[in-house]
Amino acid sequence: MASDDCLFCRIARGQIPADVVRETDQTVAFRDIEPQAPVHVLVIPRTHHEDLTQLVDADPTFAGSLMRDVAVVAKKLGLQQYRTVLNTGAEAGQSVFHVHAHVLGGRAMTWPPG
């Protein structure tokens, strides 16, 4: 199911332009417009799920497929080392409420940041 007012649903449908790096029948990967690293790509499902918890509740098998696509995107971009982040909820930093995995790389990813 897609949401008419969801930014990422609209990107997945091609209604909003994005710098797409990979597409499948189930996912779209595109460059973040406010990158936090030299490589910063978002991998989203084409179906609308608010966050990771909702996705796992609805389709736990697809949650694994989403992670597979993260690894495929990282490999395609030449990343041998990278960070994957999924924020769940506003207090965790989620700002678009459509589950998405951040793929970050191209520099040392120290923790804690800063």
C-alpha cells in the first residue's frame, strides 16, 4: 500500500525526482539530498510502512530482503566498509515516516559521532 502524501512513496512512484542508484520491483535506492557522508544513499521499500517495527510486523521476510538490497547497493557503490542506520521514531531521528535504511560510507564512521 502506498500513501498519497508520503514523500518517499512519491519518489518510489517517480512523481518526485531523485538521484536513483538502484531500483527493483520492491525497492528504490537514491542519494540523500542532505548527505552526512561522502556516500549517503537511502534504500526504501516501494510499499509504505511507517518504520522498521511496522515493516517487520507486516512482512518479516521482506525486512530481510531490504537488508539484502542495502548490501547490494553498498557493493554497487564500491563500499567495502559502510554504516547502515534505520531510525524508528522521531526521538530516534526519523524525519520521514516511511521506513528507510541509510547507507553511509566513503569516510571513517566513528562512534559516537562528532
